[in-house]
Amino acid sequence: MNDTPATSPEDGAARARQCWCVISHPVTDEERAELAKALDYAREIGDAEALPLLLLRLTGPCPARS
């Protein structure tokens, strides 16, 4: 069993994930902005394989969004 305490952003560590779906969904405004940049870049370079995966991150039900 892992008894390591969760870290907080104040500790300088990475923020704990809120979405535990197989394809993680953006939950915060910052995560949505990062995903928007990734989508723009994929379109810019014509990465047809990345686009469906990035779009899946925006859609579908997610317990963290409720």
C-alpha cells in the first residue's frame, strides 16, 4: 500500500490528476488551453493521427467534469 501523502501545487510538485479516464480530459482552464494549442499545432503540421485522439480528450463523459 502506498502511504505517500498527496502533494499540492504549493510544494512545487505536479498537481494531482482529477480525471482518471483512459484518455484524460482537460478539467481546468489551463488544461483546456494546452489542449487547444496541441490541436492548433496538429492541424498546422497536418498530423491526421493526433487529431482524433486530441478530439477524444474534449468529448465524452468524464466523472471529473460533474
